Amino acid sequence: MRRALKIIGYSIGGFVLAVLLIYFGLRANARAQFDAAAKELPRLTAEAKSVGLPLTIQELLNERPVNDSENAAPEFLKACELLPDFARPHSFTPYSWAEELVIGKPEKKAQIQKDLAALKPFLNACRTVSAKRRFRGDVPAGANIEQSLLHSRIKNAVQCLAAQAVLQAQEGDLDGSLRSLQTGFRVTNYLADCHGHLAMRPWMNCHGRLARAGLLLLDRLPFTYLQRLRTITENEYGTLDPIWSYKGECAISLSRLDWALHDPSEWHELFDLMSLASTDSGIACMIAVHTVSKQDMAPGLKARFIEPYIKAMRAYNKTGSIESYCTEIDKTDAALTRMPDPSYLFARIAIPLHSSSLIYLRNDQWNREALLATIRAAEFRRANGRFPKTLSEAGIDLLDPFSGSVAGYRTDATHAYIYSVGRDKTDNGGIPGKSDDIIFSYPAVIVKR
């Protein structure tokens, strides 16, 4: 009996010793990986400078200096302090607020009118912001969370303006309807100009809501108002420099990492995200996150995060093509899922937020050009009493940004459909609700999303 107990004791002791050896071995290996990554940081920092990649917010802003007397950003940001915190997040509804009005939900009309009343102080303040002045929003380190909240409020404000445009058209105030749509475009442009390095996705979301509202207006506007809507879309549907935005995403992410070293609450949030990212990266990553100090982790995390951006900037500088830049980022995003090295953990939580940007850019390009094409199709029908047989008959020259070919077009007895094949690049015939094609129709067809 004593011999058996001794054997069991030795076995348990051996097992514990083996576990400790494995644990300390993995911990030492993780530290070695962080140290190896940190040693590359000086070289990568120099390379980033050589390819034109800013690593701090200040470096980013220095690329586009704005004279303080010309800078309208403070006025807009001050106006944003008056933005209401809408109770209804836009992403929780299968329809835009404008579409809810059209499909006949009376309770939505009352809610939107209440939202509009809350929005008036912000819109009144925005009238002092000239569309012709330049912007540069100085975003302090660590402010990205607050900026995300601001973007959410602006998105809801723009969606509210889109709904107001439809509501005014329903009530016969066509001039007010076009003014609301124009204001929505301008607020979206202010957002991009102030925070172009932060605002790519919320900016495109705002454009999408306004484009849908424009479609909903087509059947309610007389011919001369259609021409005014086309002019507003051509002049006010702004564009965003994607490389500026990509550079900003990189600088903001690095700023957050630097800020987290000084702000315990910010580090706690990042720590939770890295812990989550490490759960499918192996035991070594989990051990590293919980045992290596943030000061020891930061240089390695930064080095591994910078690497793919340098490759992407090299590709862009070589070809001048946004597609080249996005392809490099998307390659890294796909490869990160197979990287158990703990020094890649920050890249694993940040880069996926920056990937697939090319899809967003193409979507936005399509929304603008397809809205203009649909307006022209509506003008043709008003002038000729029928839909154009082809896009070219209406003077429309429209390429599908996803396929590079001529956009899809078909008509039936009551509608004209202009469509893109979308990200799957498969032509499904432009059938609303039954395909993944991106469809603009006249009159508008509302499909639950």
C-alpha cells in the first residue's frame, strides 16, 4: 500500500513538474517572440517613413496642414456637441427610417418627428459651418472611443435627415425635401473632412442611407425637381481619399496602443480583446497575454502591426492602385488566423477592422453612380412616357465597379432596374429580394434587409 502511494505521489509530482516545465517553456518562448519582434521595430519605423506611412496622429495631420484661420473643424465639432443620443440605433432595423415612412408605419412617423425636433439645435449650429472652408480635426490620443460614439450619432442624424426628406416630399414640401437631402450630404462631408482618417465606414453608411432616400423621392418629384436632385447628387455626394483614410486607421490604432500604456481602462479593454483573440491562437498566446507586462508587449505588438501596412504602402506606391493596397491588407487578414505567434495579437484584433475596405469603396462608388443613372432613367421616362430600352438610350454610361463591365439593366411593365453584380461577381438578374445584386430601381422597390 505504501509503495502504491509512493508511486502515485511520484506520478503526480512528475506530472506537476512537466506542466511547470511546459508552462515556463511556453512563457519563455512567448517572451522571446515579443523580443524578436521588438528588435525589428526601429527598422520598420524607418521603412514606414520611407514609404510615406505616418505612425502617429500628428504625422498624419502634418501631411495636410490647414491654416487655423481657415479651419472650420472646431465649428463643426462644437455643433456635434448638440447631437442628440437617438434611442434607435440605425443598425437594429431591417429598413432605413425613410423606408419605414414609405411602407406605412404611422408610429415611425411620430418617432421620426420627435427625433427631428431633437436634431434642430445641431442643424442650426451646422448652418454656421461653410461648405467651402477647409477642415482638419485634431484627434487627441485615446479619443478614438469617443469619436466612434460621435460617428454613431452622426450616422443617426443623417438617417434622420434622409427620413425628413421623404416626410417633406409626402407632405408636398418638395423644396424642403431637397434641402434636407442636401444637408445630409453636407453633414456627411463635414464628417469625412474632419475625421477622414477615422470615418470611412460611417461615411459610406451615411451615403447609403441618403442614396436610398433619393430613390424614394424619384416618383414624387416633378421633372424640374429631378434635375435639381441630380445636381445636388453630382455636387454634394462627396468622395473620400481612401489612402488618407487607410493611413489614419493605422495611426489611430497605434495611438490607441500607446494610450493604453498610460490609461488602465484603455489597456483593460485592449487586454480583453487580445485575450479573446488568443483563445484560438494556442496556449502560448494565452500564457503570453496574461504573464508578459504591457511595456514588454507593446514594441512587439506595434512592430507586427506596422509590417502589413508597410507592404500595402509599397504596393500602392509601385502601382498607384487602391486595389493593390487593399489586396495586401486582405492577404494579411487571411494569414493572421494561422499565426500562433503572440506578437501578432494586436494585429489580429485591429487589421480585420481595416480589411475588406475595397468592398466598401466599390459599394460607395456604385451608390453614387447608380443613383445618378436612376435619376436619368426617371427623367427619360417623364420625357418619353416609357423606360429606356438600354442605358445608352438615356445617355447613361455606367460601369459596374465590381465586374468592370457595363452595369446590368432590365425593365418590366412597371419598373426599371439598374444593378451591380456585387462582391460575388455573379449576375443574378437584378431581382429584388432574391439575389445578392445591388439594385437601384425606379420606382423604388423596398426590400427587407
